[in-house]
Amino acid sequence: MATYGTTGTGMGSGQAQDEHIRETGDLISADKVIGTTVYNAAGDNLGTIHDLMVDKRSGHVAYAVMSFGGFLGIGEKYHPLPWNALTYDDGKGGYNIDLTPEQLRSAPTYSRDELRNFGGERVDTYYGGLGYPPLV
Amino acid sequence: MATYGTTGTGMGSGQAQDEHIRETGDLISADKVIGTTVYNAAGDNLGTIHDLMVDKRSGHVAYAVMSFGGFLGIGEKYHPLPWNALTYDDGKGGYNIDLTPEQLRSAPTYSRDELRNFGGERVDTYYGGLGYPPLV
């Protein structure tokens, strides 16, 4: 995986953060998205983006799979989140998702093995009910 | 980066390939796409997918960035390819792109540093002229 423009420049993390924000006006690379922190409206660190799931036919990023840290005390579980429910926040240097802790606790989660056969239906139903219908 | 379902099973590469093909009917993860081989119609190995570039607004995977191997003798250059120009080939276990060597030689390429400011315009113009207009 590349780290565009971060080799050989000796930049600290603050500058790397600036670089992330500036990177290409309308485009962002999967490499940059993966590993980025996800926050809720209260500013709590919910986890980090672990992978992206692409709809083969439409080419849409359907889901960002968030790996879940300690915030809710669940280990080894992955949250597929609708891509359109995530908003990049320049100030925080991460993605915001406007869900309550209760909404996240009730959301579909998957183990690493379960992700292999992840089809999206449960996620679409759940987040569709919260106002984030699936991208077509 | 995850390797879904490949930990602790002791699978060989042939089985891992089968798994790639089977993975989730309509979805594929960025982690699986990155590193996959790209072939032309003649079956030549053109390179491997190095990263995906996502349009922040639409959520579309706009480009797959192919890192270029020895086929055309160009080193350290990256080819952003329109996502819709790539077709997954089960038999080859990689992506097909229907471009001639001449069309690829003339296509826009970027160094790692140049990719930082990659905006897509040159790529859209070039591949649009070959019948692959940009996704909106």
C-alpha cells in the first residue's frame, strides 16, 4: 500500500494530517480512507475504517467497514457503515457518523469470518430505517 | 489490512484464489481488489491494482490505480484506469482491460508524488475518447 508523498520528506504527524485534508479536491484514495478514525456527534472515537466494500456493478463504495475499538466494549467485531452516512471532518481529521451509542449497539456487526459472506441486506435495512438508504 | 477468512486455515494459493472469486455476490472489498493482476485482451499481465480513488461526493470508485510492471518497460509509474473499464475475469483471477499496448503507452501516467495532486481530468479526457466516459 502506498503512502503517497510521505516518503522521504520527514514530515511529522501534524503535516501528514494536513496532507490528508488537502489531498485531491474531489478524490480520496482507499489507502487514505483505511485506518481513518470514525467519530460520533459527541466526538467519541468509535473505531477506525478497516476496509471498503465496493458494489461490483455500480462501482459505488457501498460500505465502509469500521473495526470496533473499546468504546462500546465489543472486540473483534466489524460494523459495515453506509458510505453516505460518513462525513469527513477537517477539524477532527476523521469521519463523523451521526448515530447515537444505542443506534450503534443495535446495528449489524460481523466477525471477520462472517464478513466473507456479507451481502449487505441487514445493513441496508437497518440504516435505511435511520435515514441512510443504500446507494444504488 | 484484513485477509478475510484466510487466517488459521492453512489454505494454499489455489484455494485462496477460489475464495476471491466466490466472495460476496455483488460486493468486493478494497482489500481484495488491491494487489489483483490486470490483463489485456491478449492475456498479457499489465500490472497490479495499487489503490482505488473514490469520488468523495458520489461515493463512486472513479479510478483503479494500476502500478506498472515490466510489460512496457516503464518503472515507477502509475496508471489511473477508469473503474468501469475493468472487468473481473474468473478464469484468470484478475481484471481485464480491453486496451491495446499503444493505447496504454499513450495513457496518462503519474509518479507517486504526482498522484497526490491527481485530479482525474486528463484521465477522463483520454479514456472518454476510448469509450470509457467518467462515472458521475
